Amino acid sequence: MGDFFERIVDLEVPDVDAGALAQRMVDWMVSRGWLLRETSGDAMYSLQVDEGYLPGPAWAEITNHWGDDWICGPVAVVVGRNAHYSGQGGIEPAGATCPQCAATTVIIDYPQAWEADPAVWQPFSDAIDSWRDSGEGSAPCTSCTTNSPITTWQWDDGFALGALAFDFWGWPPLTDEFITEFTARLGHRIEHHTGKF
């Protein structure tokens, strides 16, 4: 058993703009009847916030049909620099691709290993911690040795760094059309997660 979520992470919004963009997105979803202004913490397990927006009367317009009696949980709006994990969370990505030379650093060598190599992951982990705390952090490539900002690396397994995310708790799958429109309104690249708490 568990509670399922679907998440949209904005990969490009600067942290100074994330709050205003979050409000514009909520205003848009409220205006369409997909969300209410009312918030609740029931059936919501986002680690960074305690409450989310309740579904509005027209929420079913943006999801696949799972029955008229389906009850959705809140939508958490996560503002601030965070690392976001897909799946059941907390598992490091299997690899990271350098933005300079496109070489991939193997972090978890499946199927020989099922956990991150601590020596390989540590520079990335340190850079992520620095970015989360200060907005800046970089990691060296094991292939070309170039230090690149941690937010420019490409990650396996849907791992994402971003200053704005939307967690839909207990909703039926969001439609492709909604994801496309949502992304266009954000105006940035996204990572789209599904997972379970």
C-alpha cells in the first residue's frame, strides 16, 4: 500500500522568480476550476511543504478517467531549491551526463551494484548541497575534468534539481494535453515524475 504522486519539476526557473511563477500557475489552475484556493494537509506527503491546494470541481478535465467516485488529494506547490526523486524516492540517480563533453559518469553500476558508489556520488552530493544552500554548486566530470554547474548536468532515472515543483497527490494520471499546456505556461523545460510514498 502507499500513496501515489505525479510531479512536474521546472528545471530552469531562477529561484528568485519561482514564487511569482508558482502563484501565476495556481491562479491559472484555479481560474479553470482544476484547483481551489482552499488548502489541506490530508493525504499529502511532500517533504518540503505541509499543505496543498484541494482539487476543484473541474479536476477531471486534466486527468484520465478513473471513475466518477475518485477522490483526489491536494496539489503541493514546492518553492525553493530542492532535489526531486521519482519512483519511491531517495535513491541516487544511476548516472550523470556532463554538459561539456556528454560523457556519463556511472553512479550506480547496475546490476553489479544496487547503491551509489560513495566516492563517485560524493562530489555530486556536495555540489547539490552547496546549490541548495547558496544557489551555486559545481561538480567535476571524471572524463573531461571540467567543473560544471550542478544544475546543467543531465541525470538518469528522472532525478531533477529545480526551484519549483508541483506534486499531484492521489490523482489519476494527468493527460498529455495538460502536461503540454502546463509546460508551455511555465515556459521552461520540465521533468515529469510519477512515484509512491
